[in-house]
Amino acid sequence: MSEGTEDGEDRPAVVTRGLGKSFGDVVAVRDLNLEIGRGVMYGLIGPNGSGKTTIIRILSGLLSASTGEAWLLGERVPARANRPRIGYMPQEMAIYTDLTVHENIDLFGEMYSIPAEERAEREDSLLAMIGLKERRDSLVSNLSGGMKHRVSLACALVHDPELVFLDEPTVGVDPELRKGFWDYFANLKARGKTVVLTTHYMDEAVRCDAVGMMRLGRMIAEGAPMELIESTESATLEDAFIAKAREESA
Amino acid sequence: MNVRRMMGVARKTLRSLRHDRRTAGFLVFMPLFMIAIFGYTFGGDLKDVDVVIVNLDAGGENGSMSAMIIEELSSGETLRLTVLEGAGAVDGEQLVRDADAWAAIVFASDFTARADAAVDAMRAGTTAYPGVLSVYLDGTNPNIAQAVLTEIATTMQRVLLAQYGLMPPIAVSGEMIYGEDAEFIDFFAPGVMGLAAMMVTFMLSIISFVHERTTGTLDRLLTTPATEGEIVGGYAAALGLVALVQSVVILVTAVLLFDVEVEGSILLVLATILLLGIGSQGLGFLLSSIAKTEFQAVQFMPIILFPSILLAGVFWPIEAVPELLRPVSYFIPLTYAVEACRSVMIRGWDLGDVWPQLLVLAAFAAAMLILSAYSLKRRR
Ligand SMILES: Nc1ncnc2c1ncn2[C@@H]1O[C@H](COP(=O)(O)OP(=O)(O)O)[C@@H](O)[C@H]1O
Ligand SMILES: [Mg+2]
């Protein structure tokens, strides 16, 4: 794997080699070897504390890895040069509650140096997508939890990134809206974007092209959801996870 | 450094202040309140200080000297006199003890007689035991005690000169180089200005950044192309502006309400405040990485503010700070800001005179900005 920022189309969106992270005695992630191709919707699934957020934060350049290395779109992490092409939605809400919906989206648009006119257009279409057109000028602190979540998603997508990390994007989102979210992720994928998301609601991850099952910082299985379900003769992805976890413990 | 992104961060910071009406109001009214309170408490000349005079003086052949002094004293505005005549009228000392008066002046019964004798002796070139005037003072407020004593001393000199043509053997010729019409408020208005700028920028910065850290927005900003320097610079620009607005509020209030005079350049004063504000917000930023919650952030405030209020020469000069603590004063950036503002406002000094202070403040601001940006760069 060569370093460099030029974007060979052949380069995978995400590559990690022996990636690991410890916090003192706690090993949050160990020996992770990932390869996520372009235009793929990839799900990191596993229970709380299994290391999903830690992986996303290392890839986003917010945490340094204890071991191993990683590349995004061909650039070694922390991939500064590729930042304009990468989006990140943190697990926490991470939006300014003392600003309006518009001001939040506009701020992040500005951080990506999107020209004002284009920024307004992007904002319009994102507001339509998250169904908050009427709340454009509401303070975020006056919105419901689900609405805040949608604003957070919009902020991550304001620059139409090629690669987007979504950490638990559907937590606290009501079922009806959750389906809308997944439709939107599928739409991103259809437009050639790479989507890497995490979820501890394992069953909803069947809509991913591939999932990696995380348990105690280790990836215990990886593959297409249906294959994982069939190979373990399970009914759901969650059952498949349990079967794989048993296999590993044995 | 992308200026547009930096301004984007600055705009966002100001926008959130705009939405938070209470905080925005606080930012404007706090300095107004501070200067008004301090101004009315310490400001202006003392007036109508209650003083009781117990006059037991029997007088002399050329009239009563105590009466002349009393008349002269009552012509001024500083003291409000209550004169009690006659032997055994009241115990003056007790009046002060009971806090019915700030001071009691007691003329002994032989006051004029002895004074006349002393004057005669002086003319003859010999000496005589002078008349006794006892002053009982309530020292609870040193300002008042000092003012009463000064008033009495100068009045006596005037009476001696007018009535007896006597001059003290040594004449002191005093000439005010700076601050001819300066009152106490002129002295501390620059101090309050610096203090307010420092307090508010520090407070806003530490609380905003603790908030940014705990909610994850700071992390999120860091994943965008915005650099650490742009984020830190954007905040510095926004909070520096807040400090400027505050200083203008204080200056306008001080000038309109208390007739404070600004001898030097107002721009130089504002530049000083800007540097102090930027440095203080940087300090707030750095300490925000130690504080885990907003509550912990609030705990930093007294640690930073008390030494500044007490040791930086805001209300009394550095020279009044105990020598043991004085080195600490020189480590407090506010010291330099207050010194510079005061010199410009009262002495009318310009950049050529106050550049050392400005240099220290610029170094402080630069160091804080660089350290802040660096601390953001370090990933865990
Ligand atoms: N900053 C941190 N300090 C110490 N331990 C941490 C930190 N962040 C995460 N951990 C630990 O690392 C493990 C993985 O956490 P995380 O990546 O958040 O899991 P997930 O996102 O799958 O719920 C957990 O045991 C968690 O307690
Ligand atoms: Mg997580």
C-alpha cells in the first residue's frame, strides 16, 4: 500500500492493517484488518463496548491508533488531504444546540469551503431529506431528539462526501424515520458513495452489502449479511452474531 | 490559514451569543454594572462626612481662634459639621465610638489662649506649648479618616496664614504632573475595563470549549478541513470583539456618568484590551481541556480571578501589594493591561511609552493561541 493522496479509483475506500487501540488496560480494538471497497455500504455491528466507535474515531483522525495503520481513499490516516471528501457523524449528537438548524448546516458547509450559493442548495435538499424544512430557523435546543439526530446527519453530508462514517446513525430514531434513514443510505450508495456505519441494532444491518461483527474489540466474522445468516443457519443477523460468538468462545 | 473558515467559526460563536439573550445582555450589563457600582462607591470626592465639633474654647483677647477654624471648616463641602459649644457639652470620643460621627474634633478650653501665646512666642523667636486640638477618628474607612485629617490640616494652615500671616517654616511646592483633575474613578476605570475584559473572555471561552468538548462538536469540527489554528483563531476573533464591545460600554459609561477623561488614544486603549481578551480566551481554552464538566470549569474562575483582582493593580497600585506577592503580580497579564490603559488614559502616553506592556500582552496572546492550537493537534 503506497502513501499519497492521489485518488486511484482502484484504491479501496478503507484499509486497515493490524489496527489496535488500548486505553490503559482496556483493549478497545485489537488487530483489525479491514478492506472496504468503493461504493459499498458496510456495517460494523456488535453490542455496546465492542469497539465500533473507537474504530470510527481512529479512522476519522480523532484518536491515534496504538498499533497498526489505516488508509482512507488511499491516504494514510490521519487523512488530512482527503478530509473534504470524507464525512463523519459522531455517535453523540455533536451539533450546536444554541444555533438554529440552518446555522448548524451552514457552519459545516462553510468549514468545507462550499460556495454560498451551492451551500444554500445543498441545505435545501438536505432539509427536504430530513423533513425539517419548516424548522430551518428553529433553535436546535427546541427540537426533539429524533430531529436533532437528523440535523446531525445533515451536517455530516453537507459536502456530499465520497466516504461517510456514521456512528450509530439510527439510535433514538423512531421506526418510521429509521426506514427513511436506511433508504437514504441506500440512495448514497446508489450514487457511488461509500457508507461505513455502526449499529448495535444488528438486524437492521441486513441492508448492508457487508457487515463486520465486533465482539470485545475483535472482529469475529465478516461477510454479506445473508451469507452469515445462512452459514450459521440462523433466522436473523442477531442470531448469526450469537452463533459466531459461541464459535469463537469455543 | 483559511480566513473564511476562521471567520465562519467566529460567526458561529457570535451567533450563539445572539441567540442566548441572557448571556448577551450579561455581557453588556455586567461591565456597566461594575463601573457604576464601583464608580458610585469609591468615585468622586467625599461629601458631607459627619463630624462633630466639641468646642470648649474660652477664646482670647483677639477673639476665638477655634471659631475661625470652625468657620473655615464649614465653608467646604467635605464635612458636615455639628458644633456643640460649652463646657461638658458631650463626650466627643463617645460619639465616634457610637458611630454617630466619623470624627470628633475637640477644642480644649485654653485652645485660643495657648495658640495666642505660641504665636507671640514664635514672633519673639522663642517657643511655647501650642494649643491642643484633639481629633477622634473612626478608621473603619481609611479613605474617610484620611480625608478628614487632610481637611483639618489644610484648614488650620489657611487660618494661620489669613489671621496671623504665619507660614510654616518649610513650604512645599507641589505640582501635579499627571492627572491634575484625576479622581479615584480615573484611577480604577482602566482597571475595571481590563478586569471585565479578562473575566468575560476567560469565562466564555472555558465554558464554550468545555461544552464543545463534551458534546463532541469540537471533534466534529476537527474532522472537517478546518485547521486547529482556524478554530482557535475564530474563537479568539469572536471573543476579542466581545471584549472590545465591553470596553466601549465601560468607557462610554465612565465618560458620561463619571466625567472620566481620556487623555491619550482610545484606539491604543482598545488595542490593549483586545490583546488581553485574546490571551485570556486562550487561557480559558487551555484550561477547558482539564475541566471535564462545565461545573468544573466554573471552579477555575476564582483561581484565575482572585489573584487578578487583588494583585494586578486594579483598585490599588502594585506598590500596595506586599513585597512577597509582588513577583506574582508581574506574572499576571492583567497587570500590564491595567498599567498600559492607565498610562494612556490618565498620563496621555502613546505607543512609544507603553510598548513594553503591549509587547508583554502580545506575547501572552500569541503564546496562548499557539499553545491552544497545539493542544488541539495532539490526538489521544
Ligand atoms: N476514551 C476512553 N477511555 C477509556 N476507555 C475507553 C475510551 N473510549 C472507549 N473506551 C473503552 O473501549 C471499549 C470500546 O468502546 P467503544 O469503541 O465506544 O464501543 P462501541 O462503540 O462498540 O460501543 C469499551 O470498553 C470502552 O469502555
Ligand atoms: Mg459506540
